[in-house]
Amino acid sequence: MMIKGIAPVLVMVVCAALPVAGLTAEYGACMAQSRQDPHAALRLAISWEEQAGGASARHCRASALIELGQFSEAAVILEALAGEHREHPAQYAPLLHQAASAWIQAGDPGHALFLLGQVQDISPENAIILEDRAELSAAAGRLWEAVDDLNTLLDYQPEYGPALLLRASVWRQLNAADLALADLERALALSPADRGALVERGVLLCQMGDTEAARKDWMAVILGSPNSAEAERARTHLAAMDIRHSSVP
């Protein structure tokens, strides 16, 4: 996913170790193999599950499926595993987060957003959950919900640049240019060479009519890191601005 004008924040959460006690060496080997040879790991996990491997085998199967790009099937397994650990928040929350991430990759951000809401209810100060949910809300056009989560996150971590950048993008989409610019200035004060913040500030400045300042920000990204994804976005914005202005009589 991508919020307008900035790089995507939310990424796939690879299945970390199953958060339960009594894990075996067999489980560790299966999880390691899921990253090295997911086809073999999937066969091993299915065989192990048939031999009463339980939650460990199913979690390894989900991990292998993720590596193979079969996200929907993995998400179903992970969500079911989470449901079995509902009475144990330390186990339930990370499994539900993994399930939400798999649903995102499967193309169902609505259900992922629903699951992240449940995780956030359990872990209200979890910065990763707040950031993920804000990214999904913004992508779905639920901009004020994104602002609420980002406000909470920044209350906990006021100098967290990615959250400032994301909130700036949301403010821009809400036509709150002054608030957007304030967040971008804070982000750039923390990290003056932040390419994403420079691209986003260029977009904002262009919309505010300051095309020369926008050009300066975009050119700084292009010259500083010409092969980066941010430089490609800067070139796209710069070309679009030049086309608009050249067509004005």
C-alpha cells in the first residue's frame, strides 16, 4: 500500500517464533527451513501436523505459506491460532498481528484493520500496531481515524519521524497545510536528509503555490540519492509540476 506522496509504512510481518511455552527443536528447525526452503518446510509441517504437531506445526505451515506467497491460507491459519490463545494476551496479540499482516498481503485490508483494532485494544501503547493501523486507515480514506492513532503514537514517541511523516501526509489530504508543514519541519529537524519527508514537503509546498521551494526539495532528493524510490517519486512530481506550468497560458 502507499499513502499519497509517501512511501508505504506498513510492511509484512514475517512469522516470528510462536509465543507459547514448550517449543521444540523440531519447531525451530521447521521455522528456519520455512525461510530457506518453504516447499520442504510446508511438507514437513503438514506431516508433523498429522502426527499431532499441534499449534507449532500449524504455525510453521503458515510461515511456509507466507514465504510461498499464499497469504490468504496463511492468514486463516494464523487467525485460528490466535483464537485458540484468546485468554492469553501475550500470545494472542502477536498472533493476531501476524494474521492482520497476512490479510494485508492477501488484499483484504478491511479485515486486517478490524484485527489490528482488536490488537490495539489489548496493547494500547503498541507503537507498531498504532502505526500499522494508521497506515491502513489513511489508505482506506479514514483520515481522522489515522490522525487519532498517530496522535496517540506521537504522545508516546514525540520524536518518531515516520509517524510525523505519515501524519503530515494525512494533514495534507485534510487540507490542513499548516499542520502538515509543522510535522514535516519537525521530522526534518530530527533527520535533515530524510528523503521521504523532503518529497512530501515538496508536494505540500507545490500545492501551496511555492513551486521553487518544492523544486528545491525534490532536486535535493534526486541529486542526493538518484537511484532511490524517493528520487523516482520526486522526478514524477517534478515532471507533473512542469507539465502543469508549461500548459498555463
